[in-house]
Amino acid sequence: MAEKNIRNAIEAILFASGDSVPISRIAAALELTEAQAKSEIEALMKEYEEANRGITIIRLDGSYQMTSVEEYASEIRTVMDLRRNTPLSQAALEVLAVIAYNQPVTKAFVEQVRGVDCSGVIGSLTAKDLIEEKGRLELPGRPLVYGTTENFLRCFSISDLSELPALPESEKPDSDADEGDDSQLSIFSSEEEDKSEIDEIADAPLDAMIAATPEEIIEEAAK
């Protein structure tokens, strides 16, 4: 298949899929190696960027998705009569950050960090598809562990967890500490300056990818 046709095929696959597509499936469909498929996708992403179009392609871990460009979100909302997403509360942002930086973690871990019950907040974040159950620990009671989702990456406009802002040195978890050690749990401080990196995430628009795919537009319009 010619290079142009390969990129056209990738474009068609991503548009028709609506959701993100793993690189392995794209490679298999086009009879390419994953390295070749990734090279072609990145070239296509560059073409979209240089053309300054209203559609772009983003990477979410090992998957790719076609989306609308964030700067046109307000126009899309007007046309589709979409409501703005309810912003996350400070408590929800704190719980989300604890999970993002320490995942996979149990509810008990999160509650030890914050010192309050987090059942409602965890339920809300799960409903928003920002966190999900990642399995159970092989401990008495087999507690659930939680981690962030692909939608978390999409909402905060990052490709993978390595792009999260670095924590201050004094707040990085101690790799030798166990879950019951408070030293690895002090992500948040009562002082405002200690939350600067987390606030950077909090300022990110949760609805940045609104109406990002044809499938999402149809679903929202039908509500």
C-alpha cells in the first residue's frame, strides 16, 4: 500500500472508530509492524498540525484518537446546544491527584492521605470515567484498587502519566515505605504553595475534548 494510502487508511480508521484505537490493531489491519504504524500516524499528526485544521489526532498511552481542536469547543457547544461539564470540586481534584500519583491505590490509602471518608468522591470520579477499578489486593478482604483511565488522559490533555507535573522533592513517595507509612502519603499540605503542581492540573479544562468525535457528538445531541 502506498504511503499516502496508508495515512488515508489510518485517518479513515480513526474517524470511523470514534473511540481511541490501539496501535496494535491499526498495525494488524494495515499489515504493518507497530513501529511502522506509529511512524505513519505521527507523520499524519504532523500534517494535521501544520495544516492548522479543526481536527487533530491525539495519543492516549498506546492508542490514538481523532478529536476536535480545543479552541473550537465554544462553537461546537453553540451548534450542538451542549451543556458545560460540572467542574470538579477541590475535594475531587485532591482525590484524583492522590490516585494519579500513587496508583494503583485502595480507598483506605486515599482516606489516610486526606483524613476523611472518600466513598462519595471516588464514586463520582468513577461515574465521570476519570478513575476505574484496577483489580484487588491479595490481602484480607481483598480491597479494590483504583487507577486513572484513558479518559483522564484525554481530559487533562496528556498522552501518558509520565507527563504529569513532577511533585516537589520533599513530597515524592518513599519507595521503601509501605502503605501504612504516612511519609509517602503527604501529597497535600495546608500551605497553598505546596499545591502549585496540583493546581496546574486543576486549571486544565475538563471538557477540553468536548464533542471530540462523531460518536460523542451524536450521543450528546440525543440527550
